[in-house]
Amino acid sequence: MITTAMKTASMSSPGDAGALVDPQWLQDHLDDPAVRVVEVDVSPAAYNGGHVDGAVLWNIYSDLKDAKYQLMGAAELQELVERSGISPDSTVVFYGYAPALGLWLMTLYGHRDVRILNCSRDTWRSAGRRWSSDAGSPALGRFHLGDQDTSIRADAEAVREAISRPDVTLLDVRTAAEYQRERFWPSGGMEPGGRAGHVPSAVHRPIDGLHDEDGSFRSTAELRQIFSSVELDGSAELITYCTIGGRAAAAWFVLTRLLGRDHVRVYDGSWAEWGRMTETSVERS
């Protein structure tokens, strides 16, 4: 369903077919009941200190992932979506540390009217836009999760098969230190019982540099240059991965929504799953 909010967002967004909304559009629509705003982060600290007025928080480690870093089950995610006030006709705008993970998740379950705020939270606040320390408490939403769109999600078995398939490219978007087994977690630590390294055959393409200084996405030409190591105009499948799925989803978002690349899937289990499994192949060179 294409809502009035969605049409306006598309017209206000810079050259991206409506995948992004600019700050002024969101400022003008914060009181629109058809618009829901979600901050995605790895802890509540930043959100509790202040956030876009009316936004709710999705904490990756407590709302989206379970204790084993797996995606929460449908029942838990259904409850999250409902208490976030999301209904079938909602335009959902994500921002924060990992907005693309929220957008990918809603797309996975069939909600197509999803956007990313095209600036950082710091840019939003420094511009004097509406800001609050009160937790968002919208009325319960009515959106019900549908079947997963498996064309955008890969599991460990799909990654295992892709290692030996020339028609599938595994794209590791972590830092060089993670890829070269100097660390397991992006913060610098190792994981007890886990193995650092990368999936055999994976192409390394860190996603540093996707944004300008204000947190907006760079131009199409610049984004294509960042991903020049993969075939952007081909039809072969790409599978992105990182550590917990946030950066992998960001790569998926840029490749599919901003660059128009088809056949891209996110391995949301990523290294937090692969590196902690005893039977997986790990390249350490």
C-alpha cells in the first residue's frame, strides 16, 4: 500500500526512489499518525540520553537478537512491531547505529513502506530539530508479520554452499582487523571458544565511507566506487555478512535500494554465528 506519507517521502528524498527521507520531511511529519520512527542501536544508552521526538528504541542485543546472536523468533518480533505502533499503512523511518538492519527486518517480513533518515542523529540534534528524552509510547500497532522473504536472507547452510559456488559471491564487510583474524568483535575483543578469520572465498570490502560528514549517504557514483570490487551490474548472487548483521544489512541496503543491484541476501547470523560454530570452515590467512 502506498500512503500519502510514502509519496511525500519519495518526492522529498534525494535521488534514491524513496529509500531515504530528508530531515526536513521527517520534522514536518513527526505528528503524522501514519509515520513511525525507530532508533536502532546496540544499547539503550544513546537513546536514553535523547532521541528524535516520538521515536521508539530497537536494541539489537535484546530486541532483535537472542542470547546466541540469532534473530529473535516470530512471536518476539511480532510483539516488538506491535508495541512500536506499526500498522499495515505505516511509513516506518529508521535511524541510529544500524538503521538498515531495522529496514531489512521489516522488508523480510513483508512491510515495504520503510525508509532511512538521511542524516546522523548528531546532525539532527545539532540542527535544533525536535529532540526528547521521553521514551516513545505509541498506541499498539496492527501489522502482522508475514512469511519471510527468503530471497533477501541467507543462513549458515547457504553460506557453506556458496564457498564452492562460482555463481555466488560472499561479501565480508567487516574491518581488515576482523577479516585478518586479529579480532573477533569489532570493538577489538576475542570470543571465548570462537575463531577469528573469515569465510573461505569471501571478498573483503569494508563499508567505511558510505556516509558524508553529516551522516547522509554519498552519491551514487561514490557508492559504486566503494563497491567496485563486486559486479554491480551482474545477476550472480551476493551474500553479505559482518559480525551481528548490522553492517551486512547496510551493504544490502546500499546495493539494492541505492544502486539497484538484484539478488543480494544478508547472512544475519554473520560471524557471531559462523565463528562460534565448531564445524564451519574458517580462513585464517
